[in-house]
Amino acid sequence: MNSNFLPISKQDFKKRGWGDLDIIIVTGDAYVDHPSYGAAIIGRVLESEGFKVGIIAQPNWRSTDDFLKLGRPKLFFAITSGNVDSMVANYTANKRPRSVDDYSPGTKAGLRPDRALIVYANKVKEAHRDCVIVLGGLEASLRRLAHYDYWDNEVRRSVLIDAKADILVYGMGESQILEIAKRLKNGESLQSLNNICGTVVIRKDLSFLKEYKLIPSFEETRENKNKYNSAFREIFSQMNPFSAKAIAQKHADRFIVQLPPAYPLSTDDLDRIYDLEYARAWHPTYNKLGGIKGFETVRFSIVSHRGCCGMCSFCSLYMHQGRIIQSRSEESILKEARLLSQMKDFRGTVTDIGGPTANLYQASCRNWARHGFCENKSCINPSQCKNLELGYKKSIELYRKIAEIPGVKHVFISSGFRYDLLTEDSAEEYLTQVCKFNISGQMKVAPEHVVDTVLKNMNKPYVSSYEKFLKQLDKVNAKIKKKTYLVNYFITSYPSSGLKEALEFALYLSKRRINPEQIQDFMPLPMTLAACLYHTGINPFTGEHVYSAKTFKERKMQRALIQHKNPKNRQLIKEALKILKAEHLGKIFNVNCHEYKNELPQIKNK
């Protein structure tokens, strides 16, 4: 473990004997030097290759002072909004400002600007004229081409254009950022960076490309929803690193060029990244400010793998980490577990071993290493592909070996599980292991909805799969004589869910005595299939028309039906039942619809 943080002041890097920095990372998160934070990973990866790196965390964007404090880097500024999109960090699904930010000291809100990439890049340009700017992180990945923006309710240009940056890195970014740094250090020009997979550039012409797909322009996608869907289909189809072509999209008189995705990292490469010496703490400057709450949940957790082959329509993973699972070696994870066990504030519990999906560690397919994923076939839905091999035996061995490390009392998994991969007899041993030893009391699963038409548009398994899982779980609970409680994640107001579907959803949960205290209102993330459904009202792959609840009133009604146990929701429930002519169900929801006489709002349902 490293006790030295990356420099955050000139005094820091002068103590190291450095004259100037090569690269300065600007991030919208507080500076936490831990491998769960993207800025920390990128900084340590660059440092490991000999580059002098500094960090400017959550700068005050109302002046240039913070952007001047480390001087001008020799190579470039690397800018990220942080671990999440700045608009998601700053606003709820109903577009209200959030009151807290778990990535900021003391959870204080308002320390990162809206559209952080654009704001930070413009301030860097103001402070350092003609300095090279590289964009990266999740916000850059999801806004790299023309995209629907929920908060503006319009199609926006590539963030590369609006930020006036030089190059954008999409995906996890370690290999791309290293190549950019090395080539610029070797004296190559920005215009020569035309062939780095996993990057996006702006060019006046396309003569440097041998093969590419020209998709509808920004102007066309902004004005024509069919053109928007056409562009999305092409982008979606060019995500296989082994076969993808470059994508070109015209913005006025220039082209945004997305080079093919970066190849997945090998196990050795992934191990090297997570074996680097991180301080595994927030920077000491936050001690008197309340620390970083978001770090507390990952302080004693271990990232075991990347990627997800689930391809849920509302999820950003397909466009960011990709479909191909990349797993660390057992030895690398054990090494990190031993390191955690020796930390002075470790109390014996490894809080999580996981990734985007807990039970996909060491999942593999014989095609991934040679050809990538299948173009027109899902690995999981509607059923598990016969070529997808799950790493359950290796996972069980790993969990048991970590539990044997001196000082480790508990090994828990707090990442979410794909329940549809736990329904067969072949998964019983794994499910038994985690329920008996690796669940702290609550197992996280994400059925998301219960109406099959909605689940189909989510690219989630039908509700029958969830019911099959519940039977398997009951069987395991009876065997181990222990109750495993489920934390179910649900989404309301998803495209194709109107009040009718919300009522069906609520009745199902009531029948099963599931009363969710927390539920997620649908939020269309940029460059996801769900954003297409919401914005265009048409499924880009099937041509099917899809209804979306777009008024806050109806969204509140859908949520109220699901959370009908909350007395505050009774008035909304009455209105919803009146609209649906389902007043006879009032007793189920503990409301008397005949007391309600106000004029009903006009809400169009499917």
C-alpha cells in the first residue's frame, strides 16, 4: 500500500524533485486513491509508466485559480466528470437538484458543475491557451456522439465538440490514455492520433480512414427521430472490438470519428492495474470536511471483473465496459485480500467481491478471445447460451480461500446478482455457498419489472424466470436452514409501462407481499437503447411503437401504485384507479375512491 498520494499542489510535486507535470487529471469527484475510482486508476497507470501526474479534484469552476495551481502540463489535461455523469450526479430522475453527493466531502452537493466536461475544458482553455485536452470517463463515453439528453429534452452534439477538446477516450481507458501519452511524448502531433482504438476525434475529412460507417449527422438526428434510431442501430452494431468499423458522424462542416472499441484487457493486464500501489484512502485534506461517504462502501471491497453480457436496455455498461467479461486472476484477488487484512482499520469483513454483476466472475465464451461476441445473439436472454460458461466453481474456491486468510472473518458479496443465472440445478452449489456464507443477510437482485411486455423492452428475462429463481432460493434456504432476504431493484415509468402496467406491477407485488421502500424512477441515460425508446417512441430494432410516461404527474402515479403502503401516496392512487376505472381495487390499496371528487387529469395510457 502506498502512503503517497498523487500531487495536488506544486509543493507536492516539488517534494518529489519534479520540475513540471506531464499530465494533470481534472475530476469532478473528490480525490480518493482507490481502484474503484477511475481518476485514481488512470493516474496510477500513467505513473507506473514513468509519467509525472497531478490531480485537480473538484475545482472551483467559477474562476481559473484552481486550474492554474499545478501549472501547465507538458503533455495534456485529462478531464473526467468523475465516476458518474454529472447530470445524474446533480439531478434526480424528476429533474430536481440532489441534496447530497456521495463523491464529495461531507456529501456536500454543488461541488461539481452541470455538464462538467464542458465546463472544466472551457476553464482549462481559458487558463492555458492551446493546451491539449483529453476527455474520458463515463460521461465522455455516453456522450461521445450525438445523443438524446433527458435534462434538455433534445439531441445534443458530441461532447467533444461542445468541450472544444482534442480527443475523447471511451470505455475504461487505460490502454488508450497510455498510448496517447506515449505518442505525444515522442513528438507526434494531435492530427496523427487517427488509429487509437477506443478513442473519438474531430476531423475535417475522412481520407485517413480505410473503412468506416457514415451515420446520420447531428443535424439529421436532432430533427428526425427515424434518423436518430438509424444512427443508434449502427453505433450499437459496431461495438465488437474484433469486427467493428470506425463510425463517422457529421457535425456541421466537421466529422466526429469514433474509432473501433479497444480490445478487452487480458487477465495479466487487469492484474497489473489492480496490483498498483494505491493509498486506498481519501486525501487527508478531506478529514476535517467529513470524509467521502461513497468511499466507505468500497473501502474493503475488491473488484473481481469488468464487463457485463446482460445487455439490459437501460444500462450504460454495453457502451462503456462492453459485453466481454474480463476477470482478474485468483492470485491477484487473494493478494489484494491479504493487503486489506493488514490495514489498521480492517475489522475482519471483506464487504464485496464483485463487478457489474456479482456472479459473472470468470464467465467465459470460446468466441470472446478470437471473434468477440455474437452480433445478433444475446449471451443470456431469453436463455443462457450454451457457449457461455459460468465460473461458479472458480468463484466458490476464491471465496473460500479468502475466508482462510488470517484476519478475515467474513467474505460478503454486496454486488447485484443475475438471478436468471441461478435458476438451474447447475447453479445450486454456488447459490448454496453464497447464501450460507457470503450474504450478510440481504441478496441484491434486479427483476426491474413484472410485466412481460415491459421486461421485453428492458431486455430482461420474463417474470417466470424470477419465479423460478424464488423457488430455487426457497429450496436452498430450506437446505441451509437460513433465511436469505432479497433486496429487489425495480424501475417505474419505463418505456412501454403506462398506468395499466403499473397497476399490474403493483398487484403482483402486493400478492407476493413485496413492499419496496426504495424504487427507481426511470431515467434515460445517453446512448442507451432505453433513451431511444423514450425519445423516439419507436423501438429502433423492431419498429414497434412504444409508449412512455412523460409527465411528472403520471410518473408519480406509477410510483405511488408500487409504494401504496405509504400513506402519502393515497391521493395519487385514487386518481390512478379512477383513470383506469379500477375503483373496485381500492380496498387492496387501502383507499376509498368514492371520496375523491376532483376533476381528473388527462393522462393518455397505452
